[in-house]
Amino acid sequence: MDSLGALPIFIQAAETRSFTAAGQQLGLSASAVGKAIARLEGRLGVRLFHRSTRTITLTQEGHLFLARCRRILGEVAAAEQELADTHATPSGRLRVSLPMVGMLLMPAVNAFIQTYPEIEPDLDFTDRLVDVIGEGFDVVLRTGDAADSRLMTRVVGTFHHRLVASPAYLERHGTPFKLADLAHHACLRHRYPTTGKLEAWPLRQDRLAGTIEPPTTVVASALEPLISMAEAGLGIVSLPDFVLHEHLKTGRLVPVLSDHTEHSGVFRLLWPSSPYISPKLRVFIEFMTANLFPFE
């Protein structure tokens, strides 16, 4: 019997503390189990069990070997499952947590649902830092860094904040050319719903001029109203570029103070770390990576 084939016998004997009980579980005789363990010990050059007339117990080396064996067989089982899943249709409930701006990314989500009709997405929109494992999410989409070592992560896109306004607003109020000009303009500000704090504008501060804080004309806790107000000519707004693509392309909004802003961020998917990824989760990760930011 080869070494890999002996591992399940060793694990069963360690868990039952009996060659007889292990043999009953595996459909082997106690003698066959004992001989398999003896051959394994001979190949390893160490004793794995202390033997007595009534029971067996692991040696220190046996405890170390048991932990490794469980990991090895777990990896083998995961590899076999992954190969089997290549022929399976992804299906079932998929719990996904999305930030509030996720509504603006719904074209990609809609396309995913149409592509994989057997998958049942359960979408939770929140800016709260959810406990991915504790709350039972399959995957979450978030900005920023990944700080939880229990999670796997993949960056699916980068974004930048830009200051924009409608051509009509700029025609009426003039175009700002330096940061100090913002003091004379209507500024539409975003407030984080979870903290109540105003989102900082990505202004490249001038050391000589000092820190510039844009005035606050209107505050909203969601981006969609800010986009609508900016298009209506009510002021200047700071927005991530992934929500501005069509507005800039059609000219409904135009950038301002581009040389005076600096910001970059990333969107990443996070999911519980595991040697095995279900087909529904795998296709969601691959699809979002390819389609969430198609204009990059």
C-alpha cells in the first residue's frame, strides 16, 4: 500500500484509538490495519503509536503527523471537488454584501444574474463593515484595504474622485481655476450614513495657501441625489469616476479643478478563506473581475 493510501488508515486509527475500531470503519481487519501502520512507521522511521493490549495512543511524532495528514487529505478532497465542479452548473443562494454605491454598479450585477439564472443572489446594501464569516456572507464588495487574515481577496477595479459640475452651472457662475475659488461656489457634499461625517474632497492642498475646506451648500447621504443636483446645475460635486462615465461621455457633467485634485482607491471582493471555492462563488468572482469596471 502506498503512503497516500495509508493516510486514511492512520487517521482513522488515531481518531478511534483502536486498530479494531478503525478496521470496522474502513472494512478491514484489525490485522490489516496494524500491518499498514507498521509499514508506514517503517517508511517514516518513527513510531506513530504507543501500543498496549487495550488501546493505542499517539506519540509526539504521531500528533505532528496527524495534523499534516488531515491537511493533505483535505487538499486532495478539495482538488477532487474542484475537478468535479468544472462540469457542474453553478446554482443556489449567494449572499452578497455591497456598499451603498453598489446601486450604481448594478449593470454588472444585472448581467451576472442574466448569465447565471440558476444562482439566486441575496443582495445586502450597506456601508457598515459587516462580519463576513459571522453574518454568513459568501462574498462582499468593499473599498480600501483588506485587514482580516481569515478572508481571501481580489482587487476588481480602481477609481478616482473627481470634481464635476454641469455646463449650465459653470456658465452662470464661472469656472473655478484655483482651490480658493471654491469659496464662491455652491458645493454639494456627501455625508457618510454610518458615521455622519462629511466625505473629504480630494483637494491637493497648497502649502502656501493653507488648507482649503470647500463650503457646504447641500448635504446628501447617497450619491444618486448628488448626481441629480449636479446635473440640474445646483453646484459642484466630488464623485467617484465609476459613476461619472456616462455623464462625462455625454457632456452632462464636466470636470473642474482637475489639476488640483488627487485621489485613488480600489474595490475588492472578499470571501472566507478556504481551499475549496464553490462554483457559484467562483463564477461571481470571475464575472465581477471582468465586468464591474469595463471602461478601465
